[in-house]
Amino acid sequence: MITNVKRYEDVAVGEELPELRIPLTRTMIVATAIASRDYQDVHHDPSLAVERGSKDVFMNILTTNGLVDRYVTGWAGPAAVVKAIKIRLGAPNYPGDTMVLTGTVTAKHDDRRVEIAVRGVNEIGPHVTGTVVVRLPGQGSDS
């Protein structure tokens, strides 16, 4: 039996998701870039990143996308189905910082889709902003 399932009926527009703090380590930034097959040197080679104008290596968009997905599905539970993620990057995520993800339910649709506005901020400013749409199970349904 699945526990910790967010049901469509239990969600309200305006509901705020709990904050998620993600420490940004060099290992995480490099490993997730390589794991997502993003071999751009700015994501794993500090000296080349600096040569290209950055202060250090920085997180790639695929990792950010995955962290946004993790954030929303962590709130919604394992029965949620992600239907869309639309994000825009801003300030880079550098090693040694912390990204703080927050979210707010902005809409509910009759087909059990829920829209969530998401924002991830680090010490420089907004790293990611966007929306995630998930389909939640209904009352009495398994999915």
C-alpha cells in the first residue's frame, strides 16, 4: 500500500509546499552533469569555467530540472504523474551555496491536474523559476 499520497481533493489553490534546502557541493554539481551526459567543461573543470568567465563550475539545467521534479514529487507523493515542467534559469548554482526551493499551488483542473509555481533561490538570487503540472490521484482511486 502506498502511503504519503497527496490526493487531488486535499489540495487547495494557494497551498504552499514546504521549503526544501539543497546544499550545492562540487561533487554534486560535477557528478550530476556527468550522469546527465552533459560534458560541457563549465560543469566539471574549474579552471576552464573561470577561463570562460564564470567564478567556478556551475550546475547544468538537467540537474536543476531533476531537482525541481524531486521537489514537487516529494510533496505530491509517489502516485503523482508529472505532466509538464517549464523552467527558466537565472543566477548560477555554484559549489558551496544552498538552493532553497519553494512552491505554491496556482491552479487545479477537472482532470486532476494541479499546477505549481516553483522558485529556487541561492545567495546570488533566483536560480530557477517555473511551473510544474502533476496529475494527482483522486479520492478512492489507486492512481
